[in-house]
Amino acid sequence: MKVNIHTVHFNADVKLLVYVTKKLKKLNTFQDGIVSIDVFLKLDNVAHTIKDKVAEISVWVPHHQFFVKHRCKSFEESFDCALESMTTQIKRKKAKNLHNPRIS
């Protein structure tokens, strides 16, 4: 599994990168065969003074791509919400494939 973490409009500290990498390892328990994961952490100016933190996660598995995007006031919170949504998507797709194995 290849993990790419991209930061847009800021330089991330090591603690944030370690936090994201550690949390992403849990995705292997829900989905086998993950090819790569792309994470984009962005600063987003909504009202020119408030900077929201945006986390986008894209997971590539054979024959499918999962994508989630979430924004909150901190990177950890936005990443956790996005990861929770990603986990739900993966579980839902896996359950669907178990009920109908012809669809991949």
C-alpha cells in the first residue's frame, strides 16, 4: 500500500504526518488489496478571515476508487471525520460485493 500525503498552502509538521499515517494503516483491516492512498490536507479561506482545514482522502483498490472530503476547524478533526466516512464506504462496498459477487 502506497501512501501519499500532500499539503496545500502550508507545511505540515511531523506530528500531523505521523498521525495521518498511523490512522491510515487501520484501513487494511477493512479492505484487502489497497493499491494506494492519496491524502490532501488544505487550508481553505471561506470568509477571508476564517481558515477551515480540509481533508480529502482517495483510496484506490482494483476496479474501484473511494473518495471523501471533509472540513473542520482542525486538521485532526477533519481527517478523522473523513476517515470515518471512508471506512463506512469501504464496509458498504464490501457488504454489497458479498451479497452480489458478480459486481466488483
